[in-house]
Amino acid sequence: MNKGQEMFFNFIMQNVEEENQEKAKELLAESFGKQDDGTFNKEYMMTFIPRMLELVKPESIEKVKNIMMSHNA
């Protein structure tokens, strides 16, 4: 995990519902793997965002969505 991935991981984990922590870790590992092997693309991002938002605390959804969209731009 590079420094940017670590920062994103920590941000997401702070905003995920406690019961969804393991699912979020798995999804982030998948995402980072795709970044590392060069298969992370817009199509993947469009499936990643809704799956991650399902795991986020309701009060954090907009904040998390904005961060993910800004990194996708």
C-alpha cells in the first residue's frame, strides 16, 4: 500500500459502519490491487463507488462520495 492508498484507507475506515469494516477492507484491497496492476479504470470506479457507499455511515456518505469523485476526476 502506497502513502496515498494508506491515507485513503484510513479515511474510509473512519467513515465506515463498524459492522462493515471487513467488507470495506476487502473492497479497498481489491481497489488497490487494480491500481497496482493497472486495471483500475473509470468502469471499475463506477462499480466501486456504490459498493463502498453501502458500507459508509449515513452521516458520512456525502463526504466520502465527494472524496472518491475528486480522486476520479
